[in-house]
Amino acid sequence: MTGDHLAIEVSRLTKRFGDVTAVRDLSFTVRPGVITGFLGPNGAGKTTTMRMMTGLVSPTGGTATIGGRTYGQLARPSRTVGAVFDANAFHSGHTARDHLRVYAAMGGYPDSRVTDLLDMLGLAEAAHRRTRGFSTGMRQRLNLATALLGDPRVLLLDEPGNGLDPEGVSWLRGFLRQFADEGRTVLISSHALGEIQQLVDDVVVIRRGELVAAGPCSQLAGPPAVLVTSPDAAALAAVLTAGPANGGPAPHVEAAGPDRLRVRGLDAPGLADLAAAHHVRVHELVVETTSLEELFLHLTRDKAVS
Amino acid sequence: MNLLIRAEFRRLLATRMWGGLLLAAAALGGGMFGAMALAGPENFDPPMPGLDTEAGLRAILGILGYTAFVPAAAGALAVTSEHRHHTAAVTFLFAPRRGRVLAAKLATYAVVGLAYGLVLAGTAAVALFAVAAARGVALGLPATTVLALLGRIAVAMVVYLLLGAGVGALVHHQIAALCVVTGYLYVGEPVLMMIPGVNTLYPILPGGATAALTDFTYVADAISAELGSGAVHLLPPAAGALLLTAYAVAASAIAVLLPLRRDVT
């Protein structure tokens, strides 16, 4: 599958556990070549959805395919998909190397691949230590090493940031970016939005097992706003709402304090030029990007109201 | 399939359980059995026939057969280890055909069970013949018969390991599986033997079938005598062997088929 660009397609996926519907009629696509964040509060159904993608949980209805095939249809699944679900998925009496060798045998990969991964993930020195003594960061890296044994085209990580130190998060960020830049597919779930804010290109937001929003962050967030501080705020607002001389649409202006305006639809240089042309004083210009957290709260709130 | 079996061997050999199991086999065969032979069944409390009689020889071989709870516990431990250590999901990610994973485990465990049985029987044979020579006792059965009986015990160990694995696949929870396996073998069967009417089932229970292998009726007879119920008639050795095999096949089938549709959460 080397070189393939594989999308994950989730179509009308539903899972009921007894009376509880964990996932309800969920459809979305995860693009290759970018990092997609799978967001939602705890218990939203993220883990169940990812387990259905990998055949660990069988759906009550609908399908999840990877490159057009269900997980069970993949000839050598570990060559196509690597997944990390449990932060602590090793025999406590096994060494890091033992653990990787078991799964290398299962997937048909040579021991040299085990050595390479131990080196790549900084576990070479811990290779012969039993995993019961491993720190959270080491466990995360060993999990990742296991998922990467088959050099997969798709990587699924369930809450990878849990318990990682800032250094670990920074390393993971760099690693995943490179992975995605090679045209591979990355889906990482998180309930801690700040953690993956700088990391993801696309988001899929779910709540109570249902889709809230999906798409590139930039599109979902809308155009960035510019926060302008001016002692002549009223005059500036008048100029802005009058619209450009060429008759184009006027930017959207709202008050954000006594001397402040929040402007959408005009970028910072345009706003500064306009102010200068009308001799309006500007003391501060700040470009506001919507944080994932705000976006998420905004999206889930809208959904709750509707 | 070969890849899966290789993986299971690697999984097992990397733990300390493997070495411990063979040590236990040597301790039970060479140690416990040797000590029993050295003391002599005639000096047991209550006394049993001596090593120079067929009954005495069959009795201590039968007691050796009672150690089958050790491989049964090992089988339950091994098969539940993936759930205890949360590696089942990882394993099924690498090998989504779960039945084949379990089949590979059983094949691996059968080899381990055989190794256990051979060490147990081998050390027991060495201990028995050495003790007989040292004490100048002529054994109550020809050496070839003794070896054949020990061979049957070795095979019974394989069956029990697989039985334990089947229970483990059914129960999943490691401690619960261990309790079920050892509890049944140690308490469940003897209790069943004491219930009038139900005790007639004993010959077709795993313990009765194992006893049939060595024609070991000492425990059953003692309970019958205590309760005044009729003597227990064990199956012929060949039928016992067939029945044990059937138990192993049933346990294996449970172990292979059960996880197919379960959600791994």
C-alpha cells in the first residue's frame, strides 16, 4: 500500500450497547495528507467510532472503510493502519523489545524493523527493560512503535496526549506533521482541545454520538477578526460601515469595549490603511484567530440550541 | 497461521511463567512424587498399599495425575493474560481473524503442555526407578507399564492445559478464571462425588476420565466408603483418554469461537 493516499470514510455509522446509543448515524470523511482532530467531550463516542473503524467493535449499522475497504477486508491490516487505543497495552513482564517482537512476528516484519523503531522512538536504551517500570511517555512511545511496525499509511491515535509532558507533545507534533506531509492519513481524538490546537488541520466534532461539524479548521472558524483599539472608535465604525468606495460589501463591525471594535471582513493592513486615509487614530491592532476551544464551544452550543 | 504461532511462542517465552512452569513440573515430578515414593505409600496416613503392589503404584501415579490443576491454571492464566494486560485489542488489530489467533494460542499451549507433561513424567520416572533401586523395592508393575502410565499422565497434562485455556477464554477475567479452574478441580469434583446420584457422573467428568487413565480409584473409593455409596466404576483407560480428548476439543472450540463477535472495548 506504500504511496497510497487512503481516506477514512465513515458512513451512517451507528452503535448501540443495550439501551445506550453510543454512536448515531455518523458520517464523515478523513482526508489523507492532513492531520484530523476527532473532538468531543468525554463519552461522545470517539473511542467507539475509532474501534469500529478497526473492527474491534462491530457496528449496529453503517460502515467505516479505509481506502474503500473495511478493516476486516484489508489483506495485511498492520501495513495499512496503525492504531493506538490503550496507553498501557503491554504485558508488564515483557521488555519493550519482547513486546515489539511478538507483534513483528504477527505482522511478518523482520527484527531489524523492531530495532529501527526502538531507535527512532528513543527507546533503544530501554529496550531490555520490563515495561512495568516504564514512564507514561515511554509507554506512549512504545505504543506508537507497535502501531508503526508495518509502516502504515493511516494512523489512528486515541487520546495520545494523555499524560505526555510538553516535550513529548512537541515531539509528537513534529512526528505527525511529517507523517501527514508524506500523504498519509492521521486521525487523533482528544477531549483536551488546547492540546491539539496547533496540530490539526481538519476537525471532526461529535457530541453524544452525533456529528456536530466536520471540515478544515479555517473554514469552520470563519475569517479571522481584527480587534482595533482607537480613541476615535465611533468615527472608525462609521467609516467602516459606510463600505469601500468601490461599492463592495461593508465589513462587519461590533463593539468590543469602550474604545474597541471587532471587525470581520477586512484584514489588518486594509483596516490600518483605511484609518490612515480618514485620519482616524489607531492605537492597537490585534488579529484574533478563533481558538479550537472557542470553535468547539461555539459548535456544540449551537447544536444544543437547535 | 505460522506467523501467529511464532508470535504466540515469542509472547510466552518472553515471560517468566514459561520457566516457572517447567520448574513446577520438575518439582512435582522429581520432588513431590519422588518424596512420596521415598516415604512409601505404606507409610501414608491412612496407609496405602506399598510400591511393590500394583494398587500402591497406581495410587501414587493417580496422585501425580491430581497435579493437573497446575497446567490447567497455567492455561487459564496464559489465555486471560491478553485481557489483563489490555493487549487483546493490539493483537486483534494485527490479526483481525480472531479464531485464528486463538487457534494459534492453543497450538502453542499444546506444545507447552506436552513439554510440561514430559518433564513431569520424565522426572517422576527417574525418581521412581531411583527410589525403587535405592530401597531395593521390586515395583508392583513392569517398568514398561509404569512408563506407559506416566506417558498417559503426560498427555493428560496437555488436555488440562487446554481445558484451562478454554475456561479462560470463556471467563476472560484472570482471577475469576483461575478460581473456576482450580476450584472445580479441587473442590467441585470431590463435592460432586459426594452427592448421591450425581456421583455416578464422576467417571465421565474430567477428573474421572483422568483417573481412568491410570485406573486410580483411591479417592473415589475412599469417598464411597465414607458415605456408604456404591463403588465408582471408572471408564476403561482408552475411553477415558477419548473422553479427555473430547473435553480438550470442546474447550478449544469454545476458546476459538467465543471471541469472534465480542466487542473489544
